[in-house]
Amino acid sequence: MMEGAETRTFRHLKSAQAEVWKPAIEAGSGRLVGTAGDAMLAEFGSAVRALASAIDIQERMARFNEALAENQRMLFRIGVHLGEVIVDQEDQNIFGDGVNLAARIQAIADPGGIAVSRAVRDVTELRIDYAFVDGGEHKLKNVSRPVQIFHVRNATTSGLVDEAAKTTTRLLPQITLRFEGVNSAGQKFSFDVALDRLVTLAQGMAIGRAADQCELVVPHPTVSRRHARLMLNGDALQVEDLGSTNGTAVNGAIARAGVPVPLQIGSRLRVGDVELSVRQV
């Protein structure tokens, strides 16, 4: 585009930065770290806000491009990752593995699309008109471990709307399950799960000790910050270990990380050193 019309392309790029990117980042309480050519790096205190801002940017860009001729439209990729960063106190730039992964994930996104890591997918929910689409594991440059990627797609325009509706609108009886029990020292723990609420959450409900990352909190040191996840598969309740430090078990059988295990009323669910029985209330 620069080769074909350098001045016009530069003008459009600057307009997109000023009218789309920066306002969307600020609206999501993010911070613009820096720009380099046609790239921008932003950080957020919340993965939920980061993903919401990414969707906001792409929706604004779609409207921005409507005013341009087809051969002038700019389609940017966005990558979102959740991780620790190092902040340079002199210029407030950020560095680290988390930044590198976000950049690599961005390159896998569709033009005009959004790609996220599994870490982001596990702690965020999407509006009903969007859906996560599994993009599989990728070997990324200068990253030793495979990284699972999810694409964020508009459910209406990508043909996912019917499946999204099935997931979020099927009716279940007004049933509440209570998980309650003790740890090895006799300390009591409990939480309630309303199935009509659970059915609306495509990614289920996370169990863990971090109140800012989980819907179901078990405040015990043997429970990981994000330990396991409850979900509905059809009308079947399942639990999936999220790679916890001290493991998850159902009726004494250890659950493998990432492999859903059925749960029923009367089952015993152990997360770390806390064992909970499941009953209907």
C-alpha cells in the first residue's frame, strides 16, 4: 500500500491510530506502550478488558474501512496474551516472554482478526455474538513450548451463530448444586453453582483461590490460583483440571490436566487438599 500511494496510506494509518486504536485502548483502561510503523503495543491490567478492547478496535476498524476504497482498506491483526512483564522504569516500556508471545500470536491472527492464547481464553468470556474457535497448537519462533491458539470470530458472520445459540439458550431446570466439604485439618469450604447460570458460560466456571480470576473461590494454599473448571457438555456436568499444582480428583481418581471428567450428585471432588461433596439444594 505504501508503494502504491505512500502519502495517502500514511494519512490513513495516522487517522486509524488517532480515531480507532488509541480511543479504544483508553476506553478499556489500557496503556499505549509504543508504536513502530504500523504496529502498536498496549498493556492492560485485565485480560477481560484487553480482549474487549481488541474486539472494539476491530469493530471500529470495520466502520473506518467502509469509507475507503477496497484497495485502500487496512486489515490489522491483533494478538492477546496474559502473562508477566518487566517494566523499564525509565521509559515505561515493557519486555519479557509475555510480550514476545503476544507478538507471535498476533502474526497467526487473520487479517482484521484477533488471536489469543489459551491463558486468555481460560479467564475471559465473550459476548453471545462472538465465539472462540480452536486454532490448534503452534510452534512459535523462539518459543520452546507449543502454544495453543484460539481465534475470536463473529458468530453471526462466521456461521457459528446457531451453535452459539444452542450453547447459551437451552433451558435447564432451576437447579443449584452445592459443593461443600473440608480439608485435612477440618476447615470447612463451600460454594454454590446455579446450572442456569453455568449454561450461559461457554468456558464454564473456574475454581481456584484467586477471587479476581475465578467464579468459584476456594481460599486454601493447596488450591492453585486457577485450579479447575466446571462446565456443561450437553446436559452433563464435567470438571477439568487446569494444570493445577496439587491436582484434581473425582471419587478418588486423579483427573489429567485438560481432560474433562464427569461429575454427578453425590460425587466427591478434590481440589488440592480440599475435598467437596456435590449435592442438590
